Amino acid sequence: MSKTALVFGATGQDGSYLCEMLLKKGYNVLAIARRSSVDNTERLKYCLNHRKFTMVRGDICDQSFVFSTIAKNNPAEIYNLAAQSHVGDSFTQPNYTIDVDLMGTLNVLNGILNFSKSSRFYQASTSEMYGSCFSYYSLIDGTRVESKTAISREDFIKKKCFQDELTAMIPNSPYGVAKLASHNLVKIYRESYGLYACSGILFNHESPRRGELFVTRKITSWIGMRKNSKTKEKLQLGNVDSLRDWGHAKDYVEAMHSMLQLNAPDDFVIATGCTYSVEDFLNVAFKHAGFGSWKRQVVLNPTLKRPFEVDALRGVSTKAAKALKWEPSYNFDLLVKEMVESDIDGHKV
Ligand code: NDP
Ligand code: GDR
């Protein structure tokens, strides 16, 4: 008999790719989508008519809904991708972010504990949990050095600083705080109650399905509009100096599934190991679009800067490469190219 997978956050970028992948693997997929006054199932268009796909309307903050859904379906696997996932918005909506990103997770963990202890659980943790913390290997004696303090961008690049499963985590945003608390709860429920519960510490991952308020898609959707003469406005951005480790969402959902197929649950960093600035993204995206320098088309607007920033991220996935045999299939250039082409083409994916 086919396994059932329950997916919270199915209408999001990752949720849609995950549901497609699980259907291809033969799962019955039960997708949770929030009630909405307008259609929010656009990204699920390849799943909606599949005979093994069922969509249920519900909110992760509604404990009675979460409990009854888990109890009724006794899913083999449960993926928690539901979140207020915009870091910048978590500064203006901290209570709401904590409700969804922390209390929502707690609802699912308690649902599993009370009604479906054999369900395997995946939690969407994030590189935002590190804040300004990083690690590097000393050039003098090769020992591992941990740092919780700021470092210049140049030093981060030069010293090949990185984050992995052992790096300290001190978040710089309400979003990061909620995610770190959830991350710790997953570990506590695993150790205390023997649940098969894993966290994937995923670094930024993008795709043509990325929400338009995240910086990569904000850039490529503007390029698409400009190319198709749908806007004369300049593109407004905040901090273009920050460094991110950007992968493709399709690769990252494979890792989520693999984490639930091991003999024992564990947490894994999923990242490409390469770091680029927002400015690098602009350069490559403008090149693929055949535009000139971005500097004439972009307005740097200080009001779009965050009160507290995560300056630099570079993830090391050695543990995942070994245990999950996971490695990314997209590099930075290919990712940017796919996003630019999709938006120029009218976003048909
Ligand atoms: P999205 O913002 O695209 O998707 C979030 C999903 O959560 C949407 O389906 C959204 O529904 C749903 N959701 C929000 N609030 C609730 C709620 N109260 N009840 C039920 N569902 C809710 O995020 P991504 O797909 O990019 O990310 C997936 C997860 O991974 C998130 O938890 C995110 O924080 C985390 N993450 C993402 C990374 C990335 O780079 N993409 C990196 C690391 C972690 P709706 O469509 O109605 O808004
Ligand atoms: P991030 O992604 O905060 O890393 O969180 P985002 O794309 O929002 O920002 C990346 C960097 O770009 C800078 N930036 C801007 N960002 C946005 N959104 N809009 C702008 O106009 C803009 N201008 C510059 C930001 O300051 C930042 O430095 C993403 C989300 O998917 C999280 O849910 C996830 O946990 C992390 O990635 C890993």
C-alpha cells in the first residue's frame, strides 16, 4: 500500500515541488492549504488533478485542526513547511511570526506525540538561525575556530568562513528566533520521546516559483516586466552587499525526503557551499537578460534595509553528502538563468 505524506505549507515554493516529487514517488499526498479569499493554489497546478493528491484547508495555528488531521490520517511522513517565511516582515509582525513559526510547529509535534507516534517528521529549519555566527579553520594549525562576532565581508570570503551543524546559532531576527526555538523543540521531542523527527537546516533556495518579495525573484520578475515593456519604474532594493548561499528548491526538497528515509533521525545542513552577494545576483541576472549595468536601473532605498541583518552565509553540507548522498545539481549561474528566462517568458512554470 502507498505511504501517506502530510504536507503543511503545500502552496508555497517548496511545498509545491515537494508534493510533485512525492506523487512521482507513489505517495498519497495530503496537502494543507490555508483558507483564502482568492485562489492560492497556482503553484499546485500540476498536483490538483492527480488521483493520489488531496488538498485540505486548514491553519497550522489551529490546534484542533492539526490534531484531528494527524489523528485521522496517521501519515507515514509529515513535512512542516508552513511559515511566515519573510525575514524582513518578521520585524514588523513579530507576534504573528512567532505564532505560526513556533506555536505551529509545537502543534504538529504534540499532534504526532499524542496521536501518531510512528509518523516521521521533517521541520524546515533555516540558516537564519545562525545570525552572525560562523566557523573557519585556522590557517596556522588547521584547528576549527568558532566566531560569534562580526567579521568583515572580505575576511568572510578570504578565510572561507562557513556554517555547519556545529556552528553556534544566535539569530538576528524574530523569524530566526521562532525557527531556532522550533529547531530546539524538534531535538527535545526526538531525545525525550523517541520521535523520528529531523530538522533540515536549509540555506536560501530559489526557483521560478519563489515568492516575488524575496530578493532574487524581486529582481527577476522586475527584469521580466522591463523586458516585456510592462514597467518603466526603476527597481528598488535595500542591502545589496549581503552574502547568501543560493541553491535551487528542486534539489532541496529531495534532501527533505531523504532525511526521513534513514535508520535514525538527525539534523542536516543543506547548502551549495558557494557564497554570492545580492550585487553578484544583479550582475548575473542583468547579463542573462542582455541588459547593461544594473547600476543605472536600480535605486538603493535605505527604507528597504532591515534593522538587523544576517551579513554572510556559506553552508557546508558534508554530513548530508555522506549520509544522504545529497549534492546540488544547480550552480549559481544556472539558477539565475532559469529564473530570468522564466520571468521573461511570462512565468509559465
Ligand atoms: P513560502 O513562503 O513560499 O511558503 C510558506 C507556506 O506556508 C505557504 O504555503 C503558506 O501559505 C504557508 N503558511 C503560512 N502560514 C500558514 C499557516 N498559519 N497555516 C498553514 N500554512 C501556512 O516558503 P518556502 O516554500 O520558501 O519555504 C518553506 C519553508 O522552509 C518555510 O518554513 C521557510 O521558513 C523555510 N525555509 C525556506 C528557505 C528558502 O530559502 N526558501 C530556507 C530555509 C528555510 P500561503 O500560500 O497561503 O501563504
Ligand atoms: P533571506 O532572503 O532574508 O535570506 O531569507 P531575502 O531574499 O528576503 O533577502 C536576501 C538578502 O537580500 C537583501 N535585500 C532584500 N531582500 C528583500 N526581500 N527585498 C529587497 O528589496 C531587498 N534588498 C536587499 C536582504 O536584506 C537580505 O540580505 C530567505 C527566506 O526564504 C527565509 O524564509 C529563509 O529561512 C532564508 O532565506 C534562508
